[in-house]
Amino acid sequence: MPQLDTSTWFITIISMFLALFILLQIKISKHPFPSNPSSKNMTLTQHKTPWEIKWTKTYLPLSLPQQ
């Protein structure tokens, strides 16, 4: 039975990683990033919801028997 020749595996794997690294670098470099990121004013706004001012009734699920 012939032996499997693994002498070229190292250079194949290294060249594959190098090609993937170069492709990812090109893909990332073409991504548009904002040139001057500025912080936004993060003020919280209060919203009036109907359940804050009145009592809401909680119902049992239909699968539970009522006593």
C-alpha cells in the first residue's frame, strides 16, 4: 500500500491562511467607517403608558381550573 505524501501539506496550509488573511484585510479595508465618530445625546424620554395610572386585572390561563 503506498504511503500518503504529506510533504506539501505545510506550505498548502500556510498559503491558505495567508490568502484568507489578505482577503479579510481587503474586505475590512473597503468597509465604510465614519471619519469622526461623535457621541450622541442619550436623554431618556418618559412615555405615558396606560398601565402606569390604572390597575390592570390579571387573568388565569385557560388551562387552569377556577376554584
